[in-house]
Amino acid sequence: MVADLRPAAGTDAAVWDIAATVCDPEIPVLTIEDLGVLRDAHVAESGQVLVTITPTYSGCPAMDAIRDDVTAALHRAGYDDVAVRLTLSPAWTTDWLTDDGKAKLEEYGIAPPTGKAAAGPVRIGLSVKCPQCSSLDTRELTRFGSTSCKALYVCTSCREPFDYFKVH
């Protein structure tokens, strides 16, 4: 949970709060904090600002832009020596999305993930609620939507296509 990751006070908390304002370039209504991509932010003894991010997928093309945006935000705030590190372990999971982030996804027209990530190779079919009309009468069109982390669905009630942020 993000609340557990954010430093409680001081300069580390200020650095986190600046990094947390950076938006995802693919879903601009979400911050990297909403997504759970922001994993750590603190000032080292050397004075260097260190920020750690985790991609939603190991090959996520947005990570370079996120790294550059975090660096730029911290430079604008007066931090000159900034390093943004990418970590793949532990792997990102939709469980890290904040409740606020899930609400923003739905308002943006992307169905938020339902349920929790499985702890093994279990795949079950769940109804995905249409973000347009709230119908559960939907079906998957393709496993991969506009990005690897989303699937493309269609609502059979209102006939609108929509992205679904996959659980993983």
C-alpha cells in the first residue's frame, strides 16, 4: 500500500510528494503514486535524491518518460542531483493501485481491475463492469488493448468498447 511506502515526514516526504505528482504518460489522469509505480523516494547521505519506480510490465515503454518527468519535477523543485532507479522486484501488481487511482480509471473510461492478483497460475473469468453504463454484460475482444497492461472489452448493453486494466 502506498501509505506504507511514503516517508512520514521531513525532506524524504517532500521528495516523495514531488515525485508523486508525475502523471503516467499513457493514462494522464493517474499519477505514478496512484498506479503504485512509485516505490521509494529519499535523500541519501550524499545529498543525492534517489527515487525508485517499478514498471507495470517489464517492457513498459512509459518508464523512460516517467524517469525523465520525475527528474524534471525534482530539478524544478531545486534538487540538482537526482537518480531514478528502475526495479523489477518485487513485480508490480494491480494490487498496488490506490482506490483513488481505480476511481480515476473508471472516470476516464477504463474499467479498473477487479479482484486481487493470483498467487499462482489461476485464471478465472470475472465480469467486467462497463465504465460507461455500469452493465456487467461485457465481453473481451482482445487480451491486449491500447497497452500491454490493458485488455479491450465491449459492452453488449451500450455497445461501447472500453479498455480494462488487467489484474496481475
